[in-house]
Amino acid sequence: TTPPSPNVEQIKALLRSTLRVSVADGRVFLGTFAGTDKLLNILLINTDEYRLGPDAGPDGMEPRYVGQVMIPWRLVVRVETRLDGEQAHAFRRESDEESMYT
């Protein structure tokens, strides 16, 4: 069998870490990374949702517990995490053609 690519290894290293995922409509999800699928949809568990921007309303910075969510990759603007207590690392989606599996 072929060994996993470095990109797959990076994804595996993120399992069970806390991710902050920003989506195109201004929401931010903060939860535990549980996995992804071939289309790079992101599965988070124990997740809180935050609304940012002008549509946030008075409760915008108050979290809303949403539990388990699957975030479509096409909506993802930014993914952030902290690795081993280091400074936050951010991953931005460059294009729909980019795949972390290759």
C-alpha cells in the first residue's frame, strides 16, 4: 500500500483539536475536529456558533451551542487552530480546485 500523503498526515494530526471555522455568511464555529470527507466538508463536535458582523444582533458574541455540525467546504473562508500551545495557525481556502488529499 502507498503511505499517506503529507496532507493526509496533517489532517490526521488535527483530529480532536479545537478548530475555529469562519464561513462566508459571517458565522464562526468553534468545536472539536472530528473529521472530513473527500469533498473536505468539515465535521465538528461539541460546537458553539457565533454570529459576527452587522447581522449579529444583540446576541452576536454570545455562543449558541449547536453540537455536531458538518460545514460544507464551499462555505469555509478560514480555519484556525492552536498546535501544541503555539501561536494560532490559519488555513485559508485558496480555490475550489485545491485538494488537501493530493
